[in-house]
Amino acid sequence: MDTLILLLFVFVLAAFLGFELIQKVPSQLHTPLMSGSNAISGITVVGAIIACGVAEGEFGKWLGFASIILATINVVGGYVVTDRMLGMFKKKGR
């Protein structure tokens, strides 16, 4: 039970700090920030694959599989948004 409380505390703290830090980033830096966070999300996919591979029991395997799917959606969506943001900087004639 103590581990669950500790993990919940870390999650809430990370969510709060992430929100506060992103709020203070100037709009010109959002595109590089998105690219960097996509690279970190790619690491999340690797971690999800490893967690799924070493999971014991049926529930652990399904939870690992769901984390692979959700992390992959996050990475792909991030790159789509980054591409759209970079497209705003291209000249109209090209």
C-alpha cells in the first residue's frame, strides 16, 4: 500500500510540474519542445514493450499491450501535430 501511495504522489507531482513548466514556455519554442517530447515518448514505447514481455499473468500482458498501443498513438499524434506546426512556417508558393 505504501508503494501505491508513493507512486500516486510521484504521478501527481509530475503532472503538476509538467503543466506549470509547459505553461511558461513561449509559443516560438513549442515546436522544438514537441519534437523533444516525441523522442521521450518513443522511449515510453520501448519501456511498454519490455514491460509486456516480462509481465507475468494474463492481466499484465493485456495491460502491457494496451500501454504499447496508447504510447504508439501518443508518438504518432505528436509527430502529426509537429508536422502541422512546421507546415505553418512554409511559404505558400511551395
